Amino acid sequence: MFFSKPKTNMEMEIHEQTKIIPYILMKYINPESGEIKLDLPQNIRKIILVASGSSYHCARFAVDLLEKFSGIESRAIYSSEFLLKPIIPHDENTLYIFITQSGETSDTLKSVDKVKENSSLATLCITNNENSTIWNKCDYRVACYAGTEHGIAATKSFTAQMLCLILISLKLIENVHGIESTKQYKESLMHLPIVLEKALAKRKEINKLAKFLAKEKNIIITADGISYSLAKEAALKTKETSYKNISSAILGEFMHGHVAVLNNKSTLVYIAVNKIPKRSVDNLNKIMADYKPTLIIIGPSDEKIKSNFNLNVECENEIQQMFANVLIFQQIALEVALRLHRNVDHPKGLHKVVIDNNS
């Protein structure tokens, strides 16, 4: 439910996620048996995910997820970098997953061709367009059912892709251990619409934070582990909508030299999806003592950390927390951009990178 009539496509599409997520669950989880209805190849031993932009951040998220849930070795590669590789992974029982909202992303399509030319390995696409070029190129297909995305900044397609990757991960478990092995996770996913509503209800706090961030010139978004993909996506969302020069980093790596940027007046954002590791608590406290930036924590905080802002939605587990955090930073990006009088639906110089018919 909107607090007021949405003024932009981006805002409308952020809110649409509360309807898209349950629709995806309905399409892919059998209500009677609980089985996940996805067609995947058997005996997969390695997964290579190839994508660009926000879709790459989904791929990066999936690497940690796939290895944790299914124990399958996984790797994410930017489409443009994949095309430059003289040798591509071609081990037996490798599955290539290509992610593209439009199904027409040029470098991702060329990456599919590269795999097809060099091997007979299985290919799977996750796309929002069942009539797309990539849908016809790949052996296996997963539709993410986000509907037409009018805004340049990916919002509803991002969480739809996230959910599809979670379902793929769970299906791989079911293929080995049976349907009951994923029951707890599937029950948790059914509560996602409530989690998303709670994140949307944080609008007052988000507006307060956006008012502050709109004035800041040096912003670094950090995270650890699976949250790093969210830090990259949060930075991208804010860059492409507000044109702010924002960077993202793994917190531990940030401490190796990069931290020197905090000698300038800075805001440091940390994204958490579960209890913050002790090492990260120590690093954040050291940063506060040495540089005194404004510290913002999105997700569960820690009583040993004295942050200036904390935006959080109480969740059952890290999967729910991921979705809550995504909606929080999507709204932050939107509100920061609007305060700077940016056209969030048509950012200057940006457009969807799709197939080049002349190539």
C-alpha cells in the first residue's frame, strides 16, 4: 500500500515487489507437495554465473548462497570480462547461468554464444522476458516474472532475480536430499511479503537519512560475506539515480589502505544481514576511533558499535534480511535522488544496454 500516490516509475516499481515476490513463489512452489517446480540438469558439480550491472550483483549474491546451501563450487563473472577470457571453465558437469532482465543484454548474449561455441555444457538463463533472444539460446530457462521495468534503475527485477536464484539453490538441494530438506527455507520465503511491507513502512526514517545523505560528498558502503553484493548494488543504485560518487568495499579489505579516504569528511555505511562478526565490530570501532566518520548501519546492529543511524527490519533469518535491506537502500537511493532533483526514471546518459543488431 502506498503512503501517497507514487510520483515516479521507480517508486511504483519498488512497491510492486510486495506483489511480485508472492507471485514468483506461487509459480515455482507446488502448493500441495511443496516441491520446487524448476527444470535443472542433474549431477551439477560447478556453476558459473555470468551477468552485468545489477544482474551481476545477483550473481555475486548467488555464489555465496549456492556454496552455502548446496555445497556446489560457484563463481560469478562480469559478462564483459568473460568475453575477454582466452580460456573459459569447461569442466565436466558445469552449469552456466546467464542473468539478464531484458534477455537482450549484448555482452551477456555474446557470452552465451562463447560457451556454445567452445563446449556442450548446459546453459540456463534467468530473465524477465520469455520472448527474448537469451530465452531461445539457453537449454534451461527461469522466468523472473517482474513485469515490464520502466525505470532505468533495476529494483523489482533485482529482487525477482534474487528469489529465482534462491529457488534454484533450494532445488539443487532437493535433487539430492528430497523435498523435505528445504521445508524450513520455503516456509521462511512465504513470509517475505510481510518483511517487504515492514521495510516500506520505514519511510519516515528513510526520508530523514536521505536528507542527510543528499548533502554528503564522500560515502562508502561496506559489508562482509554475502552482504557485499548488496553493498555493490546499493552503491550502484545511488550512483545511477543521484550521480553521487559512492564506492563499495568489503570491510576487511577496506582496512588495507582504502580506509585512508576517511581522512576526508565521510559517511560510512555498513550493511548486515545477521549478527555482525567480532572482527567487523573491531574494524568499525577502530574506524570510528581513528577517523570519526558518520556511521550508518543497515540491518541488525551490535550494542558494542555506536552508530549514528541504524535502519533495520526484524527478520527470521539472513535471507529475509537480505530482501529487507534491499528495499531499504532502494528507497534511500530514490529519496536522495529526488532531494537532488534528479530524474530517477531517465538518468542523464543512461539506457538499458541491449543487443546490437550490427555486431
